[in-house]
Amino acid sequence: MLPAHDPALEFLDHRTPIDRARGLLHRYPALSPAIVLVVSVIVFGFLNDRFWAPGNLSLITQQVAVVGTLAVAQTLVILTAGIDLSVGSAMVLASMVIAQVTSAAGVPAVPALMIGLVVGLATGGLNGLLVTRLKLPPFIATLGTLNIFLAITLLYSRGATVRGAEMPSLMTWTGTTFPVFGVRISTGVLLMLGAYLLVALVLSRTAWGTHVYAVGDDKDAARLSGISVNRVLLSVYLSAGAILALAAWIQIGRSNAASPNVGVDLNLDSITAVVIGGTSLFGGRGTVWGTLLGALIVGVFRNGLSLAGLDVLYQTLAVGVLVIIAVSLDQWIRKVRK
């Protein structure tokens, strides 16, 4: 007996190559940043032989560690159709608290890191409460807390930098490196990759991860299906706070110091990595692995253009163009016919 005619098959057969490409990118958000990263590495490598040198590749990976970790937290927020402009300033606040309690108060390293975790959770919790209880738009809420955290950091630290020599060795342990096929990888990079792996597993294998995507895709539909939207949103901001506390530790090891003036562009760089990595600013679509690719793309472009002798302004210009292209591509992909 012949199978019944399926109109869907006829529809699929009549799709254009462009429609098929758009559908493929819709199903696999990390595909487009992966292509961009591979092409970028090849092009910059041919433009300058030093790009592929182990020492330069080591520099790129170590530079990506802090922004890449913050981008994990940013991904969680953006998946819910929100945005967190305060991740960088909150991370700096946590790093200064960790450094000050060890150097000035003599608190041992592990308790100091726990205090930093509490600070991170507090910053994320505040953002979450502003969004869920006061019903403030995430953009406005985190724009306000960005300035609040920055002011608290400067008041608390009095603008002073705490050097690595003034802290226990565990504080700067994340900056230690070891060779992998000639490329020196820092412990901070491994911690960053661990955060990606953990969040990827949670998002793909747990009910909480499903709820995060559902809330980002359509809050009203998620609420009607029985999901506690406010609880999910609050848990997302708390999770982001915990991750940025990890980023604070990585930052201390990376710079061998804790400074209140570090990371001026980290807020925007984390958003840039997420957007270039294929996560939709409208929520509900994207992966953390795409974010990792986005962070690497930003690092590769800045490094490659620097080796090409271009001014830092042109590097920033290139990243801005990448963001516009990524958002335009996302808008195009969202129009895929289902």
C-alpha cells in the first residue's frame, strides 16, 4: 500500500537553497559563528605568520578567559529575552571584595572566595528582584545597577589596586599556565571551559533549562503551561551572579591584581560575544557553545587586526560591524518558514 500524500514533503521539496540554509542556521545557531571563526583564523594566519605562533595563540586564549566567562552569565540572561549591562561592574566589585578581605582583613583564600560568591549572588539577586518584583525592563534595571555597583566598588576600594603579592597564592592560581601542544593554557581558561560545559549540560538535560528557553521564547505561553516565570527569571539572574564571581577570580589571576578600574568594556564585550555567537536578543534561541565561539571571534579579530598594524579604533570598528551583521543575520533567520 502506497503511503498517503504528505503536503509537507511537497513543501520541503520546493524550498529554495536560501530557505534550506536559513532553516539549517535556525536549527543550529552555533553553525554561523563556527564558520566565521574558521575563516577568520585562516585569513589572519595568511596575512601574518605570527598569528599562528604558539605564543600568540596562548595570548588569545588567555585574553578570552574573562570575557568568555562573563558571556556565559550573559547568555543565560539573553536566553530569557533580557540583558544584563551590569555583569562587568558586578564582577569588578566581587574581585575587589575578594582581594580586600584577604589583603586587609587577613581572611584565608577559600573563605574569601566564598564571600566573593555571596557578593556575586547578591548582585544577581538584586537584578532579578528588580526585574521580577518591580517589573522593570532588564535594560533599565541593569543600567541602574551598573552605576550602583561601580560606585560601591570605588567607595569600598577607595580606588586602590590590590597587587597579587598582597594576596594568598590561591587568588592568583587561575593565572598559572601549562603547555598544551606548544600553546600555554591558563587554569582560568580551564575554569571557563568547565563553566561552559556545566551550563550546556544544565540547559540541555534539565527541566530548568527547558523552562529557560520557554520563558525566553514566549513568557505568556510559558506561564499558561504552568511554568513559574518569575522564579525562572530570578534563578537565571542568581546563576549569572554566581558565574561572574568565578570570572572575578579568573580576572585576578589573569592580571595578577585586583583593580577597580579594570574591565571598562567587559559589559559590552560579553553582550558582543553572545550576539556574535548566534544567541537571539529576542530570547529562546541559542547555545553557550555559540557564545564561546563568539568570544573567540572577538579575540581573534582584535588580535589579528592588531598584528596587521591597525589602530585599536579600527579593531573596535570591526567588532561593531560584526555585531550589526550578527543581529541582522538573526533577524533574517527568525523569519524561517516552519
